[in-house]
Amino acid sequence: MKQRSVGLKAVSLLSMLFLYGPIVVLVLYSFNAAHLSMAWRGATLKWYAALVHDEALLAATANSLFIALVSTIGATGLGGLIALGMEQMSHRRQQLLEGSLVLPLVIPEVMMGVALMLLFVMFKMPLGLTTVILGHIVFNIPLVTIMIRTRLRKLDPLLREAAADLGADSWQVFRYVSLPLLRPAIWGAVLVAFTVSLDDFLVTFFTAGPGATTLPLKVYSMIKSGVTPEINALSALLLVVSMMCVAGSLYLQRREV
Amino acid sequence: MRRSDPSPSMATFSTSPVIASGQSLPSTSPTIDIRAIVRRHGSVAAVDHVSFQVQRGEFFSILGPSGAGKTSVLRMVAGFEDPDEGDVLIDGRSMLGVPPNRRPVNLVFQSYALFPHLTVSENVAFGLRMRRVPGALIDQQVQQALSMVKLIGKEARKPAQLSGGEQQRVALARALVNKPAVVLLDEPLAALDQQLRQAMQVELKSIQEQAGLTCVCVTHHQEEAMMMSDRIAVMHQGRMWQVGTPREVYENPRTLFVSRFLGVSNELPGRLGEVVREAQLFHPADDRLPGFPVRTGPGEVPGRPATWSLRPEQLRMSSERPSVQDPVLPGVIEKVLFAGSETKYLIRVGREHLWEARATGAMQPSFASGDPVFLQWALADGRVFFE
């Protein structure tokens, strides 16, 4: 009994190491004073300081944040409406729509990126910020819909009946009962959509044009000329922001009203 | 196909009409007037030509087992469902096609359905806010409602921080603060434990009387219905079988189902025999048992199959054969169940019938299981039901 639990602990420890080891190394070396070397030469924050003075990097950051913000708002609005609309549908239609919603999550992202690019080219849309934002909205809608829908289905339908019984019309039922109860799920979806948009590489890669370079694209282009501690520092920052967003989202989804 | 007569089997000596007037109330037109409503689920009629009226200030209960269609009736009054046939009138106005938010009724849900994100006072204020009542007036009326249900001091709590009994009170306050024409109660006390349930029965009744509320209550709990109601309607398989005061329905059930559902029914199947003086003989199907006189309606045909029934408290037990002229049957005590304030006796009568008798307090005769007893009752107490 004792032995088995020791074995179990070892296995889970190894798995954690396997998962997070590379990330820990990456973050660690963002503090390494040595340039272009895996040898440890003491801790420093100079790479982080260097990021702030890199004009191109700052532009990419601004692009990333703008794209994430706008696409999150768009995806949350549309995805939320889909989730609410689905409640009114027959069970069969709900299943059908649910299936088609999951599809973008399972098809290879490269295909989605290429498909979006072809579509934009077909409509003669110049590739740029707009196309990237549209692309991000497309892959974030299913995420948002599924998250809000999960919460919606947990809501007691009697609450809506109770509100109607107390004189609320359908708008008031939504405004004063459904919406407040969905709020944690909506904020959770916002944070996840924001993170996914911020971190996305493939779809962005195919839909971005000149002037629409995002942070992940910037990292990719910097890597071509070798892995510098500057990249490590940038990645570490992205990582921290993403993890904070995901943690916030998880907290919101677990919290009871 | 209309089957509005809710008495498929005949009562023998009930003289009350189907719709008893109950505590005759002065009001002229009923607050609720349900006219032959039908509600179908596929080919099955969940509610089958149900009609009843509720007077102002009356506590009216619809009693029946689960699946009887009683909740469906309540939902049709509240407006969540519309009848396939018939009409629902509240204060003389037809409610067909009127959505729940425009009906002058409020429902207390079985699960309470309190808004989890709102405090106690916000929950109670909800109906007033939806109707855009001025803020100062809302505060005053919410306080009034909360004091009526004894929840002063808990205004700022969330429903999750309240006990089951307190949640029940919030649900009640949330309905009655709107001063609805009718308060609808769906199994209001079902979620409470036994002791709390009994305390709330008394309290609910006194709130109803104090506020002069008109209530329609749905329940499967016969004791609850009898203790709180001015009138009871017994529902089964989508139909209303009897409507009357608790006493009428308990003492003069019109069908065997009503008799069984409202309490313990000691029964013997058999057939009617010849007429002797003002009574008629009843021959139990169990040939070990002697025939005995029963009261029937005039001109009942001898030989007609019937079931005879008697309430446990109408049964007297003695160890000697009694000399009085009342009907008597022999039996053997099978089990003695001591329940504190009373003792229940299970008595074997004939081959297969197990009857129940009760003895209370100081009058408890001491019988033990295996003792032979003579069972006696007043001729007028027994009732005969036909299939």
C-alpha cells in the first residue's frame, strides 16, 4: 500500500517534470547573464530591460493586445448569442450545431489558417490586422459558446419561470436573472479567448500581412537568427500573462454565484 | 366524449353534492373558476375535464398521488401551460393566452427557485421591481412581508446561507408581497423534514388567514391537505374525484380510491344480500366470515358486487362477544405497534384481510398478538363502494 503510493508519486512527479521542465528552463535562462550560451553566468534582468527598448517588439506587443482585445469582444458577443439561441432550439438541432461547433477545434489549425487565407484572398481582402482579427474570432467562437453553454445548462430553468411568474418579461428575465448568473462564465470565456488569441501562431501566420506582426510571429522571426535570452524573456512574459488569464478563468468558472 | 361527471362509482349514503360549498363565503363571484380544462400529452390526458372554483380567502388543496395531474393544473393557472380545452378564469377574466408575467397569481415553487445571486430582500423585492413600484414603497412592503414570515434581520443573506425552513419563508414572502389574487403553492412543505413541516403547516395557515390570502395548494400529503385546507379536491389519473371540506371527504369518500388515499381503509370485498329492516345484508367474499348489515342507498339490487370499508378509529375491540346490536366480526391480533400517543393494532380478519385499529391514551385496552378479539362498529360508519 505504502509502496504503491510512492510509485504513484514518482510517476506523477516525472510527468510534471516532462510537462513543465522545458518551460522552467526557458524562464530560468531568461535571467542568464550569458549571451548565446547555455552556461550560467549569473542572474540579470537586462534582457527584460532590452525588450522595452526594442521598437519592433513594442509594435508587435501593441498589435497582439489590440487583436486579442477586439477578437475577444467579437467572439464573446457572437459565441454568447449562439449559446443563448441554442437554448431555444430542438434537441436534434442543438446536437447538430454542437457537432459543427466542435469541428474547428479538431481540424488541424494549419488547415484552418490556409483556408482563412484563401477565403480572404478570394474576397480580395488585403491581409492585415482586420483579417487576423476575423481569423481569431472564428476559432474563438466555439470556445466561448461551449463555455457559456455549459453554465447555461447548469442553470435551474425554474429560476426563469419564477422570474416570469413574478412579472418579468423575457428581457427582464434575461437582464436580472440569466445574465447575472452567467456573468462568471462570460468573464471566464473572455479570459480564455484573450489568452488563445494572444498565443496563437498558425492562424495568425497565414492571415497576417505587413504591419500586423504579433508577438508569437515576432518570436518566430527572431528565432531564425538564433535563440537569444531576449526571446526567453519575451516568452516568459507571454507565459506569465497567459497563465494568469487561465487561472482567472478557472477561478471564475468554479466560483458559485 | 365529454366526461364531466367525476363520479364513476356511486356513493351509497353521501348526500353532499359534488361541489360542496365549504365554508360558505360571502363573496359572489369566485376568484378562480376552472372550467372543464383538458391537457393532453400525446394521446394521454394528463388533466381530464377538471372543473372547480375557489372563493376569495379560501385555502383550496388539490390532493393526489404523483402523476395525478395536479401540478399540471397549477401550471395552467400560473400560465406556464395552456389547456387544450376549457377555460381558466381569474377574477372573472379568461386567462387563455395571457403569459405568466401578466397573470395576477404568484407561485411558490416546490424547490423554492430562489434567485441565488440576490439577497433575501432583493428576492422578495423582485416582483415589485419588475412592476416598477417606487423604491421607498418597495422597501416598506418588503419589510412588511419579511416580518410576516419572521425573517427580519436576515435581509442581507443569500439563499445559500439560509436553512430549508427559512428558504421556504423567503419563497412565501416573495409571492405574497405582490398581493396576488391567488397564491399558488406547489408541494410547499415537501422539502422540509417532518418536525419543521408540522410547524410550518400551522404557520402557513395562520399567515394565510392573517393576510386573507386565497391559496391553491397542490400536495400528495393527505394530513397536510386536511389540516390546512378549507376544501380539498382529490385528483387521480387526471380527474377530480371529489371536492369537499376535509371532514366531508374523509368521512364520506365517494370512491374507494378517495377512501384509501385519505387514510387507512379497512376493507372487505363481497356482495350485497337481502334487505333486513332499514339495512341490507353484506356477504364477504371470504366465506369464513358471517354476513353483516350495512347501510346502502334505496333500491340496491341484492347480489351486486361491492367493497365495504371502515376507518380504523371507528373500530372497537373487545375480548368478550359484545351484547349491543351493532355489527360484529371476529378477528385475531397479529401485531401491536406502540407509537407513543396511540397504539396501532393489526388484526387478521378472515383468511387474508389485515385491518388496523387504534387505541389512544388512557383507554388503551391491553391486547397482545395472538389474542382473539371481537370487532364492532356503528352501522352508519361503514361504507359500501361499487366497482
